[in-house]
Amino acid sequence: MTDTVLIKRALLSVSDKTGLVDLGKALAARSVELVSTGGTAKALRDAGLEVRDVSEVTGFPEMMDGRVKTLHPMIHGGLLAVRDNADHAKAMADHAIGAIDLVVVNRYPFEQTVAKGADRDEVIENIDIGGPSMVRSAAKNHEYVTIVTDAADYAALITELDANVGGTGRVFRRMLAAKAFAATAAYDAAISAWFARVDQGQAFPPRRIVSAKLVDTLRYGENPHQSAALYIPEQPHVNGLPQAEQLQGKELSYNNYNDANAALELVAEFADAEPTIVIV
């Protein structure tokens, strides 16, 4: 096993196409074969890039309104094979499974679909299956496969390729794998929350999964020798202190946020009264 894995073949399948064409051009310029699906393949071809359809790789057409396209051994075998395992290598050779070195995937916009007030059928249709499956396969096999789930990482990917003569290093792949598993966990948490709260009407479901995003690392925790950070939930929520604009003063600490939150909750009790001031 070597630290650097050369990127010879990439599978791209994205809902959010921000930066897609530039990434595709950068990969093609580095002699990477592009494999893609549906709208992603069309966007790349429209930009003049040569793209191989997933259906050509699998030998099966996309079917069932696109629900089934990448769920196939020709794809997941290419992602999950341990390249220096003789049995895995023989299986790949016996079944003509080509290795996939890079996966670029982002998911159907489930959260955005819910936020716009879509009906149940549309919400269900925006639960991505193939995308997260590829993400998990690639992330599990990160010793050999690079997984990118965030368009913000496209530039870093190209920088990494240039620094490693067309390959990626193990540290970089592990970082992206950790990010990928966090992304799929947050996605599943959003789906679980919707089913419990909206579909089943459960105010207190048997299991509540909370996903939160880092806003800031605070100066210190409750005491100066402790560490603290501020997170906001990724599921639908009301705005509060994390969304407020700080007009002056130094960065807030854990205790500052606690005091400000106490003041906000107190003054909220007088929402329908005359203008009210709380001094903490």
C-alpha cells in the first residue's frame, strides 16, 4: 500500500452543480476519465468534455425515474475493492470491474425540499439513495478512493493532485472520508427528524438524532482553562443568538453566550408588552 493513490478515473454525480464544469475541466486536463450520470453528465458534455455514462459502465440503463442507476456491482465493486488484496483483484479481473479512484457526489436537496413546503410525495422522492451509498463505499475504502462531498473542497482537490503528480495523499483522503461520513450522518438525521416530526407527528420520538454545525470556537468555556464552541442545529429551527450580529466588543465566551441567552429568554416573556429592557 502506498501513501499516494493516482486518480485515473472519477465518478461525478451531483445535485448542486456549483463549480462542476471547472472541476471537470481540471480533471480532464490531468487525463482523468470522467464517468457520470443524468444531469451531471449533460452539464459536463455541454461544456465540451468527454464523459462516459454510468449506464455504459454497468450495462444497464437508468431506470425507475432515476431511482436505480449506480446501485450496481460494477460501480460499488470499483469503489470497495481493496486494490492490493489478491482475491479482490481477481474478482475485479474476472468480472471486468474497473477501479474508481475519485467520487464527487452531493445529495438530493432533501432539506431544501422540506423547507419550501413540498408535499409528501415530493419530499420522499428527494431522499437520495444512490448518492449516499456511493459516498459511504468510497469513504470506507479511503485508503484507495478519494471522496469529495463539498464543492468548497474542489480547489483543495486540484491543489492536492498537483502536489502529488496526479494523486492524493492518505492524510487528505482520510480528512475527506471523515467529512463524508459527517455529511451522510447529517443527511440521515434530517430525514429521520422529518419522518418523526412531520410524517408521524411525534413531538417526542423514541430516538432523536441531533445534527449541528460549528459556528465558532469560543475564547474559553465556563472556566478559563476549559474549551468551548458554538454550534447551531442543521434541522429547521428558530433564529437566536448565533444568528445575531455583534456590533462591538471582543469575541464572546461561553459565559457571555449564556448570559445573553438568559437575557433574550427573559425579554421574550414580554413580547406582547411595552418595550422592555433586561439587565444581566
